[in-house]
Amino acid sequence: MSSIMTTDAPLARTSSGLLRGSSENGIHVFRKVPYAAPPVGALRFARPAPVESWQGERDATQDGPVPLQPVSRLRAAMGDFQADQGEDCLSLTITTPGVDKGRRPVLIWLHGGAFWTGAGSIDWYSGASLSHHGDMVVVGVNYRLGALGFLDIPGVSDPNLGLHDQIAALEWVHREIERFGGDPDNITVAGQSAGGLSILAMLGHPGCRKMIRRAIVQSAPFGRLLKTRAESQAIAEAIAKKIGITDPGQWRTVSAQSINEAQLVVARSMGAFANTTPAFIPVIDHELLGEDIIGAALAGAAHCDVMIGYTRDEMAAFFAPDEQIHKASPEQLRSVFARLFGAAADDAMTEYRQRARGQGNASLLGQVLGDASFGAGVYEFAERLAALGRPAWVYRFDWAAPDNRFGACHCCELPFMFDTLPAWQAPMLEGGETRSMGRLAAQMRDAWAAFAARGDPSHSELAHWPRFGADRQTMLFDVHSRVAHDPAGRTRWKYWP
């Protein structure tokens, strides 16, 4: 995004030292703010360590490296971004209307990307518009990804280092954000896809719950949640073999780029038809995560405000450009339904052909696996939360550019909720009408800001948004946003994953 710089450099004094940020279009921005020591050298596979203090002003006007990663598997839909990569990536990007005693609502953003791509510091996720229009502080988090953040290597790396990074970031924000004009007692954690699953993990963690007032869970992959330690260790062994590691100590000295390249080869070798489960999802470690992540998350969600949702055509981002899906045989299609429905596979296929929005394989498989991986989990979580007496606000993102093959796909809501449409060169947005897209972006931005401020996303430019109840009220974000009762047909359809 283009920005207008001013000469008034904002200063923020943290407990570690003084930071000098920049003022951009009237919003103060602090970049590459360290929340933990650089995980390099001996700290490569260590849990996040405290930041060392510094003397004088530290420059916080330039972005730091994003975590090491391959290109995104969803770039055909989302486009791509350019950023320097490196291991010294444990940093925050903070936008705030004022470095003062304003005690504004705080939104912490955890990006998606299958736990091995993405960054909280890129322009796609700029908090500037939310800060400006919502008078709030927005914090983007960079955390370790892929093999450097989510492998379990006995004697070398504890599992879930990336989740430990996220928790360290939350703790830092809770401790320091008042120095940036934020309210440490009004923190909303929000995340999409892998970030959405990370929010569930935080809700399930007793230490995190104490710092969270509100949570926004966007397109969390309910249908493919966690790996066992044995599964994660097997992936580590495969990567070690690819690199040529024969002694555990070599993990700390081998080049990070060789790890990055080897993890991509190993991940691709794990691919299977219509299986989009990523290689580096978090591990059941019985410390941060137990067997029942949903039950634990519900226990935390029962004590805070929750907004949760998904997109109508989640799987189109994965399947629309996949020739293997388009050319699939009837036997391959049936195998997916058999995996989900067993002996009822044929009847379920008949029903889902009626439900699918298009005629091709991508539409059919997208509908069933979108339900299995995303939609069914959203509604089940909302139903269970309502049964506990703490109803959530539920949404579905339905907007799609006319005749665009990606429809309302995974990640399609992100340019709108951040109101950063000009920063995206995304095929999934091509063909959209600029003015109506701008209106929808303002609606969503203000809903997210209202929720972070007071725990209710309703506002004057959006139809009244009731909490989820027996009628399964769901806000449908579209050219003409509206509330619908059970739009997914959960009460009408016999077969639901």
C-alpha cells in the first residue's frame, strides 16, 4: 500500500528500550518490534527467549525478515508477496492512532498459511485502516513456520515452537501494549486458517485465557486438526534424510535454506488425491495441546466473546487450479465420499451433487470437503458454545467476483476485513466491481473493529447481526450483506460430515 510519511517520528518506550516508529497517513506504525530473542545459532530450535535490552533509540521504521518459507500453495488464488526471509523473524508490526494513554481496544492478528507460509508484517494484513476507522491498536505477529517451527525432534526441538512463539507474542502485548496506546485488558485475538486453529489452541490454554477478552476464528481447519508426535517425528526423519543429517547436532548448524528446500520436497511426497492436509500442523504434545483441542477451546470460549465463520467456497482456492481434481475418475471421487461416509457414500454423493454450485469435480469435492474441513466445524463449535450459554456471532463470506473460478474461496475475506484491497494483486478478486467491493470492505472492517471494541460486531452500516441460536443465524457478507437462518442447510441435509 502506498503511504504518506511525515517527519513526526513517534517514540514508544518499552521495558527493553526506546523504539522509533513512523507516522503514515496519520497512523503510527512500529515495525520489526522484537517480542523474543532472535532464534538463531544455539537458539534455532529453542523456545522463545526474552528480548535483550538496548540503549538509545531502536529503529522500528522498516520491516524485518519474514520467516523462512516456500511459495504459498494458494498463490494461484491469492497472488504472492515479496519480502526478505530469515531466521531472525520473531517480531511484531504495530499500528496505533496514538502513542498515549488512550487505552484503545487491541487486536492481535495471527496469519494463515498452513503453518509454513505467510507473515503478519506484509501489506496484505496492514492494520492501518482498522486503526484509523476503529480507533484501535492492531498487532501483526511473525512466528516460526514449517520445519523450524513445528517439528518434533527428540533432543533437538520441542514440538510446537511456533505456538510457543505466538504465546510469547501475546504475553509481550499484554505486558507492553499500554505503551502504544492500547488497553491490555481489552485484547482480541484473531486468526485465519492456520491462525484460526492457533486461536483455538490459545483458548484451550489456561495461561492465555487470562489475557484474552475476545476471539475471532476465521476458516479454522476443524476437519484436520493435529498430528501425533510419532507423525511429526517421521517427517523430521524424512527431512533429515533428504538433507543428509546423520547426527542430531547438525540440525543447529546446517543452513536454514537447506531445511527450507528439503521440507518442500518431503511435503510434496506426502500429497494424495483431494488431500490438502498440510505437513506442519501442530502436534499433540500434552502441554499446549491435548487430544481434544475443541473441548479445551470451548472451555476457554465460554469465558470470552467469540466471532467465528468461514467462506462459502473454501476449497475452490485449492481445487480450482488443480488438474488432478478436474480429471478425476468416478472411482477417485467415490473414494473421498467413502472416506467420509462409509457405506452411505453413494447416497451422500447424490445429495452433494444437488448441493454443489457447479457441475464439475472441483465443485462437488469442494462442497463436501469444505463442509468437512471448515463449515461443519464452525457450526458444531457455535452450537456447543450456545449450549454452554455463551452464543457466538457466526458469519459466512459469500462475495465472489462474477464468473471468477475461485468463487468465495479460502482467504477471500481477508482483503475486505483488513480493508487493504489495493495491496492485493489476487486472481480471486479479478472481475469484482470496485465500488461495491469498497462498501463491503468498510462493512467488514467496521464489524471487526466493533467486535474488538465492545464484543458485538453490529454497526450502523450493517444489518443487525444477532447471536447464533436455534435458528442458526448467520451473517452472510456479500454485495448485499444480510442475516440468514441456517444458510448451510444443517437442519435440512441428511448427510453432513
